[in-house]
Amino acid sequence: MSTVPPQVSSKLFGLFCLASYLLSLSYGATFLLSLLIGSQGGNEHDAGSVISAAMLSTFAAVIVSGHLSDRLGAARSIALFGLLLVVASLGFALTPGFGNLLLFFGLLLGLGWGVFYALGPIIVASLVTPSQRAKYFALLSGSMMTGIGSGPLLGRAASALGYPVTAAFYLAALASLVGVVLFWRLDSHLKKAHTNPTAVSRISWGAAQQVLSSKALFPIIMVGLGGCVFGGLSSFQTSYAATRALDYSLFFFGFMGAAISSRMLIAGFVVKRDPLRASCLLSGLMMGSILMFGFVVDSSFTYLLAAVVLGVGYGLTYSVINGLAANEAPTGTTAQALLLFSLSYFIGVFGFPLLAGKIIVEHGMARLLFTLLLIAALNWLITVGRLLWRRVTRAKALQQAWTVRHSSGTNPDRGRTNIR
């Protein structure tokens, strides 16, 4: 009797990715908050405060998402909390100026995005075998990145057509509403396709300790650091472009195009390679892109090129370490590892913009880029350290095996003398 689970339906997974794309538009539109708040008299620090307000609610979202999934089903939970993304997008568009109301909508955004972002990979992990996870994670994250990147491009298109930037938030709200409907209708189909319908998704202190005491800790730390880089660059790209008289849409076009195409076209090749070597190379590309933003960008072409390098480095690194987090977690804790992975990402992508906005206001964009370079370097050094440690442990294992073989009498030269 075959133990190989059935292949997930292409149509079902395609609809799942489409719904994910539509919900992701609401988060992508938040990269326009700096522009929106600036047009109403605020600054980058105000925009960072709104974005970072979402970090507080994502903690609650990640913690309860597993419980919601076990009780209601992952897709239904995403649909219900996806309605908060609709409300948040409308709130950003309708609220004049900067104030507590914007912070409130930031909290709603965190709740909706947190549940969706945490449960999406858990759905994927339940649909495919461990060997397929990295590939399907790449397809899911590619769909989400398309939505995230489309949000700012909607704002640029609205400006080109003479509409205010708030039009992008209205369109994001409409797209998210369609995504909510799709997730609600997909729930029963996804449950039927689960390879392990009895798996528990909720997180506990014991499960968290198990995950964090395993090798899965390293990709969990890395995704948080990568989230700082992505959140810091993306949230204030409108400000960076303005300082260099560039069109910010070039960044999102180049980043999104590179991240999506690399995940869709070459992620299948990359994930078959040594994940530690791959993450080392790709995190090195992230460092290179920040250096380009700081010292190379002086035209539209170099701006686009720097965004492409970041898109390839960040886009593929995320897919590789997402698979590492799932596969290096102790047996029975895959879902909990993915929840902690998402939580770490949120700390970086939502928490760091508050510091980033303060750095820009008080010290300028150059200081922010230097800070991001240090974070990216730390991210790269984690993979370098793991590679070196693996080499050392393998050398020790070979040495021990050699010692055991010789001491057990299996040495072919054992017993010989020099008497001739």
C-alpha cells in the first residue's frame, strides 16, 4: 500500500495562490503610507508609528491563529480576519491627517495580515510532502510578493491617471474582499486535500521551547533580520527616491519582478541545492544590494538594478529558510515552527520601520542604509557560521570513524611488523 500522499490539484492550489495575491494587496498598499501621511503634513516617523502599531497586534494574531485553525479551519480563519484587511485599507483612505485613528487601523492591519501570513504556509505544509515544501512555499510566497509589490504600483498608476494616492487603498480593499470570499469557499476543498488532517496547529510554550532549542532557531532569526531589511527599504522607498529625484515605482517594479520570477522560475532548482550554501550566497546578494543603494544608485537604471538584486537575494533566501524552518523543526512541531517563523518576520517587517523612521528624521537616509547593512551582514554571518560549524563537525565525525576503525582491528595494516 503506497504511503505517498496524492498530488495537490493544480487548480486548487492556483485558486489558493490567487486568493493570497488579492489579500496581499492590502499590505502592499501600506508602503504608500509615508507618501500619504507626508501629503497631510506628517513625516517618516509618523508613518513608521502606524506600520509598527501592526507589530503589537501580530503577536496576538500569531498566537491565536493556530487555535483558530484547529477550531474553524485555516482557510475560514483567514477569511474572517481578512475582513480586517478590508476595513484597515478603507480606514487608511478615509482618515484625514495623522492621529490615533490611523494607529487603530494599523492594529487591524496587523491582526488580519498576521493570521493570513501565519496560516498560509501551514496550509501548504499540510497539502504536500516535506520534500515538496520548499517548492510550494516559493509559489505561495511568490503570489504574496506579487500582491505586496502591486500595492505601491497601484498608487503610482493612480497618480499617473490624476487620481489621489487614496485610490490605491480603495482598490486594495476591494481586492481583499474578493480574496476573503475565495478563501471562505476554498475551505472545504483544502480540508479534503490535507495529507494530515489531524495535525495540531496551535502553539504552546512547550512546543515553542522544542522549536527554539532545535536548528530551526537559525532560520527563524534570519527571517526576522531579513524582515528588517525588507521593511526598512520598502516602507520608506518613496522617501529614498525623492532624495535622489527618482521614481519610486521603479524599485517596486524591479523588486517585485525579480522576486516573483526567481521564485517561480529558479526556486525549484535552488531548493534542490544545499540550503546552507544557497542561503549564504543569497543573503550575500542582499548585502550587495544595500551597498548599491548607498553608493551606486545615481540613475534610473542603477536604481532598477539595485532593486532587482534585492529581489533575487531576499526573494529566494526567504523561500530557502522557510523550508529550513519547517524541515529542521522537531517531529510534530512543523506548524508551530512556521508560526514562530512568521512571528519573527513580523517583528522585523513591522517593528523595524518605527526605528527606521526615527533614524531618517534625526540622522538622514544614509544612516538608515548603514544600519540596514549591519543587519544584513549579521544575517549573512549566521549562514557562514553554520557552514563552518558543519565542516568542523563533519571533520570530527570522520576523525572519530577513522579512530574507531583502526582501534577495532579493521585496519588492513594492523599486525604487520617491520621485520623482513
